Amino acid sequence: MHIEIRTNNTIDGSDALTTHVKGLVQNALAHCADHITRVEVHLSDINAGKTGPDDKHCVIEARLEGRQPTTVKHTAATLDQAVKGAADKLKRSLESTIGRLRDGH
């Protein structure tokens, strides 16, 4: 499973952040990893550095073999919460999709 992390100009895309986010996504999607070819994580700060509630935004797009991409979004107070929320949503969505594929075969 190939994971790419992208940030807008309001988020410092440091190596530490990249490693941390990749770890969160890998842990959340470990059981689906055999079906996933690529994951893109997009991080942004909606308020561009100003403080405010729920201003960190995470969009994760996963590509399953032979399927259209699945995209989820989550907004939270911190990047960590935003990534975890989006990863949990993606996990549930992919479990549902993979389950339907298994039932159909």
C-alpha cells in the first residue's frame, strides 16, 4: 500500500508529520492493505494559522484494485484528530465495500 501525504501552504509538511500520519493511516487500514493500491492524504488548515474550533481538515482518498477511488473527509481541532477521524471513516467505508465484493463472488 503506497501512502502519499500532501499539505497546503498552511501546514508544515515535515518528515515527522509525514511519518506520524503514515503510521496512523497504516494502522487504521492494515486489515484492508491487500486490497488497497494507493492512499493520498491531504491536510489543510481552514483558517490559515488563525485559531478557531475545528479548523484542521483531512481528506483521504484510497484506491482499491479495480474500483473507483473512495474519498472521506474529516475536520477537527487538531491535525491528529482530523487524520484519525478520516482514517476511521475510510476504514468503515472500505470494510463495507470489500464485504459487498466478497458477498458478490
